[in-house]
Amino acid sequence: MKPRKAVIAVAGFGTRFLPATKVVPKELLPIVNKPVVQYLVEEAVTSGVTDIILVTRSGTQTVGDHFDSSRELEIHLEEQKKHDYADAVRAVSKMANVAVVRQGRHLPYGNGTPLLAARSFLDRGEPFVYMFGDDLVLSETPCVKQLIDVFVEHKPAAVIAFQDMPMPEATRYGLARLKKGTEPKELEYIVEKPSVADAPSTLAQLGRFVLPWRTIEILERQPVGKGNELWLTDANHTLCREGRVIAHQIEGTWYTTGDPLRYLIANVEYALRDREIGEEFAAYLGKLKLSKA
């Protein structure tokens, strides 16, 4: 069964971007001319997903507003003969069925919590896609589609995305321990942010998953873990013990936007590939005389 729904976690405070994120959610910060979250929705939709569930924190509504219609703006753009911009604005509100869920303050903090908040919007017994709001992937085949294709072909309990990364950068993330002699590769467990000496591999987990309904059941009963947080990794370890979880090494390049440095790197990479400004931007970068401060 193909997943029809995707949950996108956009409930963070964006602490590392303050004061920019005091009012504007981090997921609405732009990569070139589109907010991060729009890239995620586009990736899900082009992968065959029809329903998007955005999980936001209490007190914010602007992420959902971005995917709502804006008739006044559309009329203004048409009157100014800016038809391309008007079309772009309309397209955002029509790309998918988008629901916005508030992550209540009564729920624990953690990257498993958005799934509990979205529970009533998911269908019991059906798989779904889960995406972290920080992570972008540049690839010929959308990353979510890669995972769905593996899920449909091999019928595991779940599929999790990984990318091979150099040390010591890889130790910033959860690293995979794979089961020996399995093909496609099956996950045994994940070590969160290990030291170089304790790293089980250089395969870093990124925020793309195809998960079963069973994940919701596990999270509902799972106690909070390290840092008093509800960890998706702990639920995935349960899935690994109960059945097959495929660790899919993605085709493409993963860019995390969770801190200012890596956000800027993502902007540069996407700008260089932009049809309108890429060539001119590359020429500008080539003229820069960089020196250490």
C-alpha cells in the first residue's frame, strides 16, 4: 500500500535563528524565493502524496496561512500585470490538501511528538510519510518517492533515509548500525550523535521516513527518553526488533537548514541551480576575494 498522507514537523522555536524567528517560523525562512516548508510539500506531492499534515506549535498560524489562498494579493498582482507572480501564489494554495495541527503544550517535547499530534488525521492501519521541517534534499528522483518505491517493492515495516557523510561531520547526527548480510540493507539500531570512536558507520539519518501505523501505537506507550524528550529513534528501535526496517541510502544531496551556517550553505546551493539567477550568482561568487577575518 502506498502512503497517501505526509506529516511535516514544523513545531520548533527556531532558537538558533533568533531574533529572526521571534515572529516568523523558521520553516518560513526562504531558500532563494520559497520558504523551506514549501520545498517539503512540493517534494511530497511530486512523490504521489495527496494530503499534507503540518504540525505547528501553539500560538502560530503563519505556516498554514502560506498554503491558504490570498485573493487580495492575487487581485493586486493581476492589476499590476504581474501574472507570473499571481500564478505562483495561486499554485501554492492548490498543490495539495493541507491540514494544520497545533502541537499542544500538554504533549512532551521531542521529534516523535508531532506524530501524536497528527494521530487523528492519519488512517489506522495505513502507512504514512514523515518529514522533518529542517531537511532539504536535492535529487533527480524526489527523496520521498525513493522511500515509497522501496516500501512498495520490499514491503518492510518502515523505510528510513540515510546519507553517507564524512567524519567528523557525521557525528552531528544519528548513525546507522546495519544488520549483516541483508539486502536491501536493514537497520539494527541508530546511535545518536556518537563520538568518532563509537560511530557504528558513517550513514547519517535524515528527516525522511515511511512509517507504519504501528509507530503511533508505540509512541503512545513509549516513555520519554534522553533529555526528557519523546524520541522517534526509540520507536524505530522497537520496529527494528519487531520486523524489517530498511535503511535506504538516498540518491541526492541532503542539506539541513537547522542552523544559520547550514541554512546559508543550502541557500547558496539552491541559488546556483536557480534558472533565473544561478548563472549571475555563480559569476558573482567567482569574483569574491575571500580572506580570513
